[in-house]
Amino acid sequence: MLPQVGGARDRRGSRAAGGPARGGCSRAPNGRGRSLSPSEVAYPVPTVRTCVGCKSSGSPQDLVRLVVGPEGEVVADLAGGAFGRGAWVHPRTVCLEGAVKGGLSRGLKTKVTADPLQVTSTLREAAVRRTYSLLQAAERARLATVGTAALEDAERDDRVELLVLARDAKASADLSAVRRLGERGRVRFFKTKAELGAVFGRDELALVGLLSPDLAKEVSRMISVSELEEPGRAHRVTEVG
């Protein structure tokens, strides 16, 4: 079986960052396909943000943005484009727990009622939706290979930046092209064949290859957020800003 790989890597073998370059657009290799707009892939944000959970600073691509919804609920803004005041947090349990204990109210400057389980669930669901949206955008822009034959051709030409492989695609995991991509750190497991197929209007789909470095980084980041571990127990905390 092919081992789970932590994230995409560039062609020099270095691990890709959590998200795309600031303000960058993804273009098809060799000029083929349309460009994806920055709103489809990249964060139009400054280079440093502070986590409201652990108080350390970092790149926006290493954190996620939370905002308050119309009814006072915590909403994930993974594309970074929602209006209003936002709070940034590392997508990990310890930071989310710290955020709901006071960081969110201070960062959002308003009363927030939340618990780690609720916020984690919100982030995971939003990351899955954004991953689906990015995969669809990639296909429309001809920045994705869908299916085995197209993947093998693109891999032979070293054009595959990231392979999204269904978790139940055991036969596909044994393909030579898939194994080579795995050895180079370019494989992420995500959902099932039925769930991936539904994104593209098919009954089942085992794999999708991404041809854009920026898009590969953002999809890999979203998959990581979708895999956030749930806290051991949820405890409701009411904060006063």
C-alpha cells in the first residue's frame, strides 16, 4: 500500500508551504488552460498574522481565519475574503482550545460562545467544501487530470504537482505512476471514490492530478485542515469581549 504523504513537494523535492504565494494566480503549464483568479486560490493578505490561541506569529498560509456570522456563530473563512473583523488561529487542537477560552473574543472584539469541538467541526467541513471547489475550478481551467490514463501521461512529462487519491482506491495506489509520485511526496489521500466522483459528475473517481504548484499547495493545505483531530471532549465556554 502507498503510505500517506504529509503534503505536496516541488520539483526540487522540498516540501510545499501550506498555501499559495501572496496574490498569485495559477496558470496551466506551457500556457495551456485559463488562469485561476487569486480569489479561487490565493490569500490577498499580509505576510504575518498572530494566532489567537497560542499568541505566536506566522504566515497566513499556516493559519486559518475565523469570523463571526450573522447570528453570532463562528464561521471559517478559509479563502480569506470575508468582510469584517477576523481572528487567525493555527489549525490544531491546542490552539483551537486556547482560542475559545478567550482568544476569539479578544481577536474578534465581541462576545463569542463556542467550544473546541464546534470550531473544529466548522473548520473541517469548510475545508472539505473548499477542496471540492478547488478541484472543480482546476478541471474547468484545465489544470487537472481526471482518471488514470490522463494522470499517467502527465506524470510521464513531470507535470503533476499533487495527486489527490481516494482513500479506498487500492488498485490505483499500486500503479507505477502513483508510486513514483508518492516517493516524491506528491500524494494526498482524500475522501472516497464515490465522493470524488460526485465532484465531477461521475459514479466513482479514484484520482485527480493537479498541474499547478499554487493550486497543489492550497489543496494540500485544505486536506490537512479537513483532517483536524477532534478534541477529546467538548466543553462549552462563554466569553465576554
